[in-house]
Amino acid sequence: MSMLTPPGMGGKYRITGNKYPRMRRPRRRGRLVFLAVASVAVLGVVGWGTEQLIDVFTGGKKASAAGTKGDCTTKADRAGAAASPSSSASARGLPKPGQITVNVLNATPRKGLAKQTADELKKRGFRIGQVGNATKEFDKKIKGSGILLGPASALNTSLPVLATQLAGAEQRTDTRKGADVDLIIGTAFKELTPQPSAAQALTALTAPRPSATAVKEDC
């Protein structure tokens, strides 16, 4: 009987030989987890590489980004073009200087001031109506540079345009009929606003104001 045979067992249960039977090694769970993780990583790399190849051959995201950028640029250009007013044009519904008739009235003791001022306004494109002395209501009673007076309809139209030519002038309305406006020269008057500054103020007044927020949202 072999030394490997347990006591009390013989016959067909007898174990012969002098070597232990080979036992199957237990599987390591860690190796299975590692293989699973490696497989997922490989699949991810393959998928990313496929996407890159598709982008290379089809233009993919780069073409889309370029299209979006071009669209935003186009909209910005359109907004910039709309913001550039044409010469002496009124994009905000304001009249042009040539559509405004101005009566120039002198409320100071200085002679010839009304005509001198009227001639300058005419050079700047305004139409000139009456030129002379102010009425008793205003004569020698205006301490500032002047008063711009017109009908109620001129408050947001003709008067703001005329005000670009005489900075600091007071704007008033009355119950007159017609669209003519008065420039009544006051005691503190020295001269009209210099033409370059007046032209710049008129451009700023008539220029449209595009909404930056709207342009950004469109992009």
C-alpha cells in the first residue's frame, strides 16, 4: 500500500504511486478586472481615432466652427454698416438741416448779431426765415447763450438738430402754427458752436444705436 493511501482504505480506493495529485490553481479575480479595464480603454482609443479620421476627411467640427464664425462676422458687419449714417441723413427720423427753417432773433443790445448768426447757419445747411430783433417778451431778458423756440412737434425733431449748433441753449415750445423754429440770441452768446464740433454732435444725434446684446445673441 502506498503511503498516500489513507488508513483503513484499501482495495479500489488505494492510491498508488509516490506523488501528490496535481491541483488546479485558483483563478485570480484581479487579472480579470485588469483585462476588462484594458478592453474598455482600447475601445475608447479606437473610437476617438475613428472620430478624428472622420473629421479629417469630412471637415467636421472645424468646418462647423468656421461657418459659425463667418455667420457672426457677417451679422457684425451688417450692424456696423447700419450704424454708419449717410451724409446729413437722419436715420432716427430727425429732419435734415435743409428741412428746418430758422428765424434768427437778437435779444441783445449788439447790432448785426442776428444777421451774422443767420449767415453762418445758412452756410451749415439750414434754411433761414425771419432775421431781426426779438419781441419785447425776450428782448434783453435772456441771460444765457440763447433760447430755441418752436411748436410742440419740434421738441424731439427740429429743436434737437438746431441745438447741435448752439451748445447750452435752452429749448422751449409754444402754441404756434407751422414748423418754423426760432433761435433767440441771449446776452451770454459769443458765437455758434464751431462747425467741426457741431457736425460731430449732429452725426452722433442722427446715428442709429444698434443693440450689442441682440448681435451677441444672434452669434
